[in-house]
Amino acid sequence: MQLFLLFTPMQTNTNIVNKLWGYCHVLRHDGMDYGDYVEQLTYLLFLKMAEEKGANIPKEYSWAVLKTKSGTELIDFYSELLRGLAKQEGLLGAIFTEALSKFTKPVNLKRLIDLIDEIEWSGLNIDVKAQAYEGLLEKSAAEGKKGAGQYFTPRILIQTIVRVMKPDPRKAKDFTICDPAAGTGGFLLSAYEWFLQQTGSAINREDLDRIKKNTYFGTELVARPRRLALMNLYLHGIISNIRLGDSLYEPDHGDRYDVVLTNPPFGTKGANQAPERQDFTVSTSNKQLNFVQHVLTILKPGGRAAIVLPDNVLFADQAAEVFKILMQDCNVHTILRLPNGTFTPYSQGVKANVVFFTKGMPTENTWIYDARTNVPGITVKDRPLSSKHFEDFEKCYGENANGQSKRDESHSKENRWKKFSISQIKERNYKLDSFKWLKDKDIDDGGEIADPQGLITEVLSELKEATNNLEKIYAELENGK
């Protein structure tokens, strides 16, 4: 009896992810850990979908040849296939660089190939294919796996950011979009999907070819998510340039972009020293503050950015210095305060925001939308994140991607939309988390306990800030002030 049946494009993303998760259980029996079996699954899915879509794969390493093998010959051929694809020029070689087979039992590899071969993946909705990887990450996190969320941003949030930012590559022939913390490529893929929705078939082949090859860029520190991003984009016909490297600790490469969309990794892991970058005005070991400085560097004059930042970054040590510079060089026109639990199940205790700004003009007013206060916390089953959480925000933001639409506080019926002048921001020492005007009615969040790591990170940031302020006061007292 077959474990999995053929399914149609009408089936839900949940059903498909559950089936893929079932595939992963096959690989567990070969002694693989979570990361290994998701990676091996993506190699095979990529080969199957590449064949369906007629992608340029050498015939000797094609899915058609792979599925004819069995026994020891299959294990040997699969390893040879990965090595052969890694030697190919261009993006295909980059996708399979250092790809290794983790299979030891031919029966498990054969079983997985047969299961994948049953399904016509190219018949699935484009959104379903794009969500498959993220769905597996979420499934793993829900079962207690650690580290899955390091490169995950909820697709609902990504789509909201993309809709208001309008990253339209038709604006100029050299128009470019970048994510310097690319993960699995969610921002870049959503930007491309948004573009397709805007144009439909109303674009000539030459322009579409240029856009696919020269528009989408990124950097990712970790090899595995970078590989997934390259695969994901390649299967949508995008010849992306996602570099394996460190956006913060490498020197500025000189590349500049029209739009930057990014969600830097949360937490402080690895952030034990300040990058030695001449273009970073403020020397700090805080990763997120350094990403703000990096985005400021890589934006073209007139370019716009949206960056996801936890609350504790907005009041962290040296945050005032960074945001003072940012607001002098950029119009920080909008901040979206995200609902509690937006990153459930990965970091449900983390409170976060999206900061929107345009480079080349100083900030005069910053509009803040509070989508958090008196909003029930997000949960996986009972209260999942949905587009309705951001409908009112998108309406308030307006049609102008640079935040220049006519805005009014009355546009939000629940008083969630508020304007603050630069003088008010200066009075608060550029601490953008301090502007809170809605009274919290202590909504019941179902008895959930916040993520301890997120709480500890927040408390440590507050204590560090308080200690630094006390040290400054002590120094001034010693100097007779």
C-alpha cells in the first residue's frame, strides 16, 4: 500500500507540507538529523521539478536517469550525480557546491525517489511550491527542533512588506533588489511574485529575461539556506545572485541597490565584536544595529528599505546613535509594531517591528502603526497570523512606496496610527520603542508562556542600557558636572 497518493493543485498547503514531512520520516530511518534530511529532500525535489519545467540539467544527471537506478548502483550514482552537478558552470554549480549524499541504505533512497516521482510538482500553485520549504521549517519547530527559525520570516508578513514597498523592476533597467540576510529567499521570491501579479502578460520577453537575470541579489551566511534560496528561485526561472558570505564582517563590496528587504537573524549569537568597517559610523557588536548601518550603506540615493528589528534593538546600547544617523540620512517614515507571537513557533516571545525608510532626505515625521496592543497573541493553531492582521496597516500606509501618501491619524478606526515629529523623537533620545499611546487591556493570550530566551535577551538589553547610562552619569559627576 502506498503511503502517499497523487494530489491536485487544489489541495491545501497544509496537506502538501504534511506529505513532505512524511517523506522526511523516511529519511529519519537512514540516521539523518533534521537539517540533513530536509537538505536531501530538497536535492531530489529540485531534480524532479527541474525535469518537469525543462530546466537545463545535464542529461546524464537528470531525474529520468536517477529513477532507473537501484541497489548499490543507486547510492553510487546519486553521489556521482551530486559531484557532477557541483562542477557545472553558473548557478547550477553554485546550487550543488559541496552537496553530499547522506544516504547509506539504497532502499530508503529508492523509496523516497518513488514517492516524489508520483507527484507532478509543476502542476502545483506557485505559492505552494514556494511555501514547501518554509512549511517544513515550521513543522520541525513545532516539534521542538532548534535553529529552524534562524532564516524564517512568515510569508504573510513578507507579502505585506512587499505590497507596500512595491519593488517594481520596470522603473529602470538597472533596478535591483537585495536581501543581505537572504535565508531561503522568501523576500526575493515574494518580490518577483508581486511583480508578476502587476504585469500579467503585459511585458515583452526581452525585459522579462533582463529582470530575471539582473534584478535579485542577496547574501547569506549559512550554506544550507543559501542553497535552498538558489534552488527556490532557479525553479521560478530567476537567475539570482545570492552570495555565500558575511554581510557585516566583510568589507563593503561597493554594490548598491534600489530596494532592500530584510529580516536579520534575531539574538546575539556570534555578535561578540564590532565589525571593522569604515562605512559604519557607530562601532557596536549589536548585530541588528550593524545591519541597519549596512543597509544604509548599500542603498542607492533615493533607494528604500524595510528591515525587521526586535524591540530590544530599538532601545539597545548605541541604538540612539545609530538611529540619529539614520534619521539624518534617511526619511524613517513608517514603523509597523508587529503582533505578539508573529514569529511563532520559532521565537514567540520576541517583540518585533518593521522599520521603513528612504535614503537621501532627513526624517521630519515618523508614523507608527501599533498592530500589537490589545491584539491577541499569534498561535499556530487557534490564532494563526493572517493577512487580516495587516489590512488596516496597508490602508494607512498608502499607495506611495516611499511613505509620501497623504496620511491622517483618522485613517485607523482603532487609533492605531500615530504621527511623531522629529523633535518628539529627539526628546525621547531616538528611542522609537517608547512611543506607546494605546492602553493595554490585558488581553488573555491563552495562558501561553513567552519564549524565555527572548525575555532574557530583552532584560539583558535593558540592564546593559541602564548600566551604560549610570556609567555616563558617574563619569560626569567625577568631572564635576
